[in-house]
Amino acid sequence: MERAQIESLPKIELHVHIEGSIQPETVLRLAKKNGARLPAQDLDGLREFYRFRDFPHFVEVYVAVTQCVKDEEDVYTVFSEFLEGQASQNVLYTEATYTASTLESHSGIPWVRQREAIESALADSGERLGLVLDIVRGQSVSEAFRVLEWVEAGLRGADCALGLAGEERRGTREYGEVFDAAHRAGVPVTVHAGETCGAESVCEVLDVCRPHRIGHGVRATEDAEVVARLRDLGTFLEVCPSSNVCLGVVPTLAEHPLPRLREAGLKVGINSDDPPMFGTTLTEEYVRCAEAFDLRTEDLVAMNADSARAAFLPEADKAALLTAILRPQGA
């Protein structure tokens, strides 16, 4: 496929982190505004700092970026630039993960103020966004319930869901009652699993969280029974190929299990995760996957259609997205 074809494709993205999408230029500007300390003081140095080395370095970058966001104006800037970037890639709809509790604790911005800034950015952009507010493994159960309360309260202009992220090795079972409450309240659920831990992690979240979607999930291929269970449940996988390569989940893109997941009958979508931190964009992910797996236009359209069906949206909104995605190119 030609890059121009991929750029013009209507896209859906269901797994991308707001904080992990902040561009180096913006981080530098926010750091100077707020007097935040960074390992580099110019753009070239910051771009080098962003360059992925290993997982501890990735965490270091993520924390440094988050600590540059100090007030509601910064939250507005981050969301406005994110929405602009998605629109520039012809992304029709995004469901983005946002760790509001971490920003509240690190920068002291109460959730109510963050919410107002996000709502203003959405209103000014005219874009629609789904927001996954996530629990971070290691947080207390009471903190996790606070995040669920925020999700239930909702935002103007954003459909909300509950997520779970953080180090998989910390486990999931302690949050069972939180996810039980989420399901009773009709809150959509997506959970990170099957990334840094194997198929057993996928089994655990299926048992404990009963997610509608799983972030990553690619290591389910280590156990055929787990793959069959995902297929039978219809659990959608939010796959992030370049992220998986950078974090060592798979050695190379050519060895990524995306084709095997599709061949096994699972529904998957391509996503960018933390794009500038992994040297990618959503468009670039499409280009790389098309080249590595010999994907055709109809393959990418089919995955976008499956992503639209898996979105946490009312059925009428999903139907409208599907109409736009399935419309013949150039029509």
C-alpha cells in the first residue's frame, strides 16, 4: 500500500495514552513555563531523552513528562494538542487512556479542575473523545473506587470507561470488587494484560475484571486455550505493535503475533500506545504493519470496522462510524 492511501484512511484508535502522547516540543514549553527540571534543556536533547532505551528509561520519561503538567491550563494544552494531532491523521474517533489520579497526586490538580480543562478543550476543538480513566496497579482499593466514581460522574463531550494499567506483575485480584461495581453500574471496562506477563495474566483479568476489551493481550498466543476463550467471549484486543517491539514483548515487528491473532478469529485493532516515546504515530503503525504483514486496504478497513464495533459508544454512533469507515475510498 502507498503511504498516501494509508494517510487518507478513516481511522479509529482505542489504545493511546494522553500523557504518553505529549510531544517533546510541548514538554519543553511546559517545563520552561513551570520551572520543571528535565534531563535536557533544548529540543534536540529532549528528543534524544525521548528515544526509547529500555523499560526503566521509558518509565523515567513518562514520569518526567507528567511532572511538567502543573495546572488546568497545561491540561487544556495537552488535550487540545492531542485532539489536533488525531484529527490531522484522519482519526474519526479516539478512546484515550488518562491517569487522572496520578496527575492529581503528583501535581496537585484536583480531578474537578482537570475535568473542567478537558471539557473546555473538547468544546473548543469540536472533536469527540472517549476517555478511559485508569486505575494503576499498586493503588489502594479506595483510590480505585475514587476513579470509578469519576467515571460514573462522566464528562461533557466525552464518553467514559474504566481502565486498569501499571505493572502486570502486581496482579489484579485485589480490584475485583471495584470491577464488580463497575459492571453493576454499566461502566465499560478495558484492562492492560498479556503484555509484560504471559497468558496467565490474560486469564486473571478475564476472571477478575470481565473486560469488554484488553489492552495488548498479545501474549495470549502462548496458550491456545486462552486464545479460544478470548474468541468465544468476543473480547477485543487493542494491539500496539511498535510498543511491543520497543518493550521487548516481541523481538521484531516481523515476529509480532498480529497476523496469528487475526487468523485465530480474534478481533483486533492497531494502536499507537505512547507514540512519541516509541518513535511512531498511528499512521506510522499502519504503514509498518502493512509492510511487515502484507496488509491490504481491506485488511486495515476491516480492523477499523472491528474497532468501531468495539468502541464504548451507543449503537447509533457506532453505526455512523461504520458508515464512514466502510464508504469506498474516494466516494
